Amino acid sequence: MACGAATLLCAVAFAADAPPDFNRDVAPILRKYCQGCHNADETNADLRLDVYDEILKGGEHGAALVPGDAKVSRIIRLTTGQAEPAMPPKDEKQPSPDEIAVLAAWIDAGAKGPSGDAPARTLLLTPALAPAK
């Protein structure tokens, strides 16, 4: 719970500056921690986080985010441990409090897409992985 409060305080501080940019600030975080399991080929929980309008659409558990309200957004609640299951899974690399604060500030600022308008269909590139040998 303390992590969640600190994250939201960081988000407020971040929001005092220019809001996070989707391409520059948000997409790299989603690529790093989320898109391995939430992409066109593997849509765990029927959720894709590799395409902007799919992020807004959400998955089998509803909306991933509520533009303008990070506190109630599922993606923030899952990454801060305020909701279950923990995301990313506990055995995976976790986003830092600063990275979560960037996501929260972006959501609080309206979760604008790449052009600043929502929704825009923008494909986020994910690397192709070679099969394990």
C-alpha cells in the first residue's frame, strides 16, 4: 500500500511538468514489462498492450485504464500490488516506482495517444524472439 501512495505522489510531481508522451515515455515501459504476454500473438487475459487503441479497449477483466484517473486504473493497481494478480508476475522483472509514476502521470493527464489524440491506431513494435533451443 505504501508503494501505491508513493507512486501516486511521484505521479503528481511528474504531472507538474509536461505530461508524459506516449511514444517517448509510456510505450518503452509497456514494451519492457508487458508486451511479452500482451501482444498480437499472445493475448493473456484477452488484453493487448502493443497497440494504443487496444490498450484503451482493455481485456477480459475490463478496462486496463481510466483516462484521467490513475488511482482506479487496473494497470496501476496491478503494478502497485493494490489488486491481484500482481503484474508483471512476481517472478518477472518489475517496473521501478519511477516507471509506474510515469504510467500514472500519463493516465492522469488523459492517456493521450501518439498524436495527442485518442484513440489512434499505432502499432508498437515488439522484437521477434527465436525459439528456445
